[in-house]
Amino acid sequence: MPCTAKGPAALPRADLLLTRMGRIGMTASIVESASRLPDRSLRLLDAIHLAAALVLGEELHAIVTYDKRLAGVAEAHHLPVDSPGAAVDA
């Protein structure tokens, strides 16, 4: 069920959602990969997020972001993108 509450009331539910997500450590190779991504419009942390997702390959269920720029670049790399609770653009 998507989290649609806003503000402080949404925080406990966000915590529960985060416990179901996998995490990987940031390594020097991920940072180097991020610096070599061809799309220079990405901010540093978004590039690291994308590089980590690319390392996971087929193991990646979805890259979770609410940033349209990161989502667009991830989709261009054929990565599944999810924004739980976000309104769908018509």
C-alpha cells in the first residue's frame, strides 16, 4: 500500500518501508563509476545512486526516487523506477 500521508505523520510509515529495502555499501568503484556516467546533468549523489543501481543489474527490483531527472536517466539505462505514493502524471 503506497504511503500518501504528508508531513511528520508519514515518517513512521517511511521507516517501515525502508526496512524492506536492500542497501549496498558505497565503494570506491561505485564512486568512480558515477564519475564516468555520460549524463552530466546528474548531481553527485544522484550519480552515485544510479551507479550503485547499475552495479546490481538484474538483482535490482527498482530504483526508488522522486527526482524526475534521476528517474529519466535511470529509465534511459533501462532500470525500473519506483516512486511510492507519488501522483501519476496524466
